[in-house]
Amino acid sequence: MRTLLLLLALWSAVPQVIPAQTAPPAVEQIAPSSPLPVRPAPPRTLRAHWHVFVAFALAWALLFGYVLSLGRRFARLERDIQGMHGAP
Amino acid sequence: MESMTGTWRWGVGLAVLAGLAVLAAFWMIFFYVPTEASMGVVQRIFYVHVPAAWMAFMAFGIVALCSLGYLWLRDERLDAISVSAAELGVVFTTIVLVTGPLWGKLAWGAWWVWEPRLTLTLLLWFIYIGYFVLRGATDNPERGKRFAAVLGVVGAVDIPLIHVSVNWFRSQHPRAVILRPEGPTAGPEIVITLLVSLLAFTLTFFALLLFRYGLEKLRHHADAVRFAAESPRQAAPVSGGVA
């Protein structure tokens, strides 16, 4: 319950944090993107942080999932080979 | 089996290096590189999206070269490298296709746009899914390998098309910021962070490639053991192995 209250307090503090991020400390300009009409910069909201988090989480989850699948296939093959060696 | 241990050892060594490089890349992405001015924090997806795309291109480049070699020499090792790289190519292209829309939704206001680069990348993913479908589509495994090798060579034509699509067609996707004849347009912090991230992805790619190749060798070994168990008078399988 205390954890939940703490999370709620943190969540309510978020709107005060976000406006401070609207002016990034250092400015880097990436390449001019396209000849199409330039869209206005996306709003700096918590949503952007969520997108970054989900992108990184999914990318590494895919890689870890692949490593797990490799491990499982290794184990199955080694079991098969041992079974064949042990077979009469 | 001796060479399998060597492959495994190299894989573990590269995996350790990859882990260190990934930690360095994470630190640079979240603490070193400044927030990009026009796109804000969501631009940090760039440091996963772009290296994953380069790894996918490299994977399918390896598939094309080894498939060509397999069609010419019929060397099972080349086929083993091809199938290992193709699997990794699908994994890294999936990362590109997953991270791109998460960036695009905030930058363009849409999860997906049917513009040339995105469409050609999706086509690349389908081509290499087709590579695995073809391998298993025939009763004769050798014929399946040959068909897949042809697709591996032909499918690689899509890679340069993806690269030049932003210049040849009216594209919503950003143009290259690093690989430009006149030099990178991004700031030095962005370029350095991208290069460290690229190093982390490259080491991860080759570690996984070695593990996947080791798995393929083990599968050939299992086939040889099974063949010997089923026909004790014959010494080795007809097609040979990769060990």
C-alpha cells in the first residue's frame, strides 16, 4: 500500500517535471529529413519516454528470446545425441 | 567435435566483449549524448534502429555471398553460415520493423507509412521468411537448400534498393546522416554514440552467428550419428557435414 501511494505521488509529480525538459540543455541538429513539408516537432511528453523504453525493451527482449531459443535447441540436440549413443 | 569447441569458445569470448560494449553503449545513449533538438528524446531510438538495420543488411549480405559460394562449391559449411546469418537477419530486421514505428508515431504521427524505404524493408523481411519456407518446402533437403540459396542471392538485391530509396524516391524517411559522400551531418556526440552502439551490435551479431553456426554443426553431427545408428555398416552420410 505504501509503495502504491509512493508511485501515485511520483506520477502526480510528473507534469511538473516535463516542462523543464522542453528546453534541452544541449542542442544537436540531425540531418534535414526529407523534401516533404516539415512537421512541427513532436510534443515533449512522457509518451516519448515510453516509446524509447518500449523500443529498447522490445529490441533486447527479441535478442534475449533468440539466445534462449538457441540454448533450448542446443539442449534438445545434445539430448538426442546422447540418446542415440545410449541406444542399443 | 574439436572444431565445435573452438566455435563455442570464440562465441563466448565475443559475447563477453559484446556485453561490455552494450554497457558502454547504454551509458552513452542515456547519459552522454545530448537530446536532439527537433525530435527530442524519442530520437534515442536511432541508436538501436540504425545499428539493427546495418546488422540486418550485413546478415543478408553474408547470406548472399555464402549462398553464391554454396551454389558454386556445394560446401555444406557455406550453407550452414547462410542459414545462421539468415536467421539473425530476420531477428535484426524484426528489431528495425518494431523500433521504427515507435519512432515514426511521434515523428510523423503514424505508426506505419507505405513509403519506399519502409515498404522495401518489410519486403526484405518477407523474402527471408520465404528463405526458411523454401528450405523446408521440398522432400529433398538438398533441393531445398539450393532453392533457398537462389532466393538468398536474389533477395539481396533489395538491400541497395533500401539504401538508395530515400534519394531515388519521394520518401518520408530521413536521409542518411552518417554514410554521406560529404561526411556526416550529425554532431560528433551523435556520431560517436552511434559508432559505439554499432560496435555493440556488431559484436553481438558475430557472437550469435558463431553460436548459431555451432548449433548447425551440432545438428549435422546429430544427423551423422542418427545415420550411423540406422545403417551401422555405412560409415558416413552421403551429403557430408560441416564439422
